Amino acid sequence: MRFLRLDLEAYGLFTGRTLLLDGEGGGLHLVTGSNEAGKSTALQAISDLLFGFGRSSSYAFLHDLPALTLSGLLANRAGERLAIRRHKRNKNPLVDLEGRPLEEGVLFPYLGGAGPEIFSGLFGLSHERLRAGGAAILAGKGEVGGALFEAGSGVVDAQRVVRGLEQECGELFVPRGKQRLLNTIRNEWQDARNRAQQAALSAEDWRERDERRRASLVRLEALRGQLEARQAELSRLERLQLQKPL
């Protein structure tokens, strides 16, 4: 998402002030000014325009709280544009430039899932947040990566989350354990694999046993032929015996 225009219609010390950000090929816009010129005010205005005003605002000193008004023109990666205006009111705070109400969902394709915490942590760093990030690094006792992650993403106490995940992993699996869930499943799988390997035949063994089976079938047919011949001979001899005189 890119801002092509930001209008501070009634916000902080500004009235009807416009920042044009649609210069040709402008990948980066640098806004400079002396202390108290309103740079932090403009940064907060972007957040309030995108995510809404809070119940109170420290930027309502020149204009009454209900009179706070911001507007802007946004563009997404597909080149689509959206013009919005936000008022500090409970009913229909977000409208288009013609005053027609807009749902907050129209901003989703432009925000990419980012919320106010992510925006302020990654895209709206202020002097205060930089100082807070430095304090987090010092408090992390050398865990710079975790501290920077917390300072940049707004996630509080990332180490506590990591410890909780490590504990959950320990309940599921330990390298030499037998009672954990994944240990039990792993042991069952290894036993099944061993049984399968023991029951399996190589191609050479299978061919040898198949040849023995075929030879046994041939021999069986020969024995059946001999049995039939001997049964026939036995029947002939029994008939002759019956004909002999006592």
C-alpha cells in the first residue's frame, strides 16, 4: 500500500493541510521539519486515518474532538486507488469523499492484514518507540534479536512465549524418553518398520521360492498320476480276489 495524498483537514495544529505523495517514481518521500513542526502529528494521523480514532485524542487541542477529520488517497500493488475520509464520530466514521458510508473492510486489501500495533511497530517508529526498543535490548541481557522483535512487532515478552512453547514441546517429546506422546508414536513406528523388514523378501529370495513352488506343483501332479494308477491297480486286484474259489 502507498499513500498518494494525506489531508489533515482538522487535526492537531493543522487545518486544511495537504501532503502530496504521488510524485513520479517516488519510492521514498522525506518529510523534514524543525521540532514541533508536526512530523509526529502527521505520522499519528496516518494511523488514525487507517485504523480509527481512539476514545480520546491528544490532537484535539485546536479542533474539538468531534471535529477531527482526516482524508487520504491510497493505492495498492494492483494499482487500485481508494479515497477515504474519517471523522471522529460513532456512526459512519469512515466515508468516501462524497460522504457515502464505507465499511472498514474496504481497507483490508490495502493493509495486508496489518493492525495498529504492527503499523506502529514496523512502519511508525517514533523517537519514543526507539528509546523503548533500546530499553528492551538492555533488559534482554544480550538477547538482541528477541528485543528487536518485540520492539518492532509489538509482541510483549517474546521470551515468555518461547518458554511456553519449549515447555509444550517437552511435554510432547524428549530425545531419550519413552512415555511422551511423540516418543511412543516413534517407538511404535520403529517396531512396525522392523516387523515389515523382517517379513519382507528380496527379489532373489522371492524368485527362488517361486521356482520351488512351481517345482512342487509339478511333483504334486506326478504323484497324483501315480496315485490314480495304483488305485486303479488296487481295484483290479480286489476284483480278482473276489473271483478266486474259497
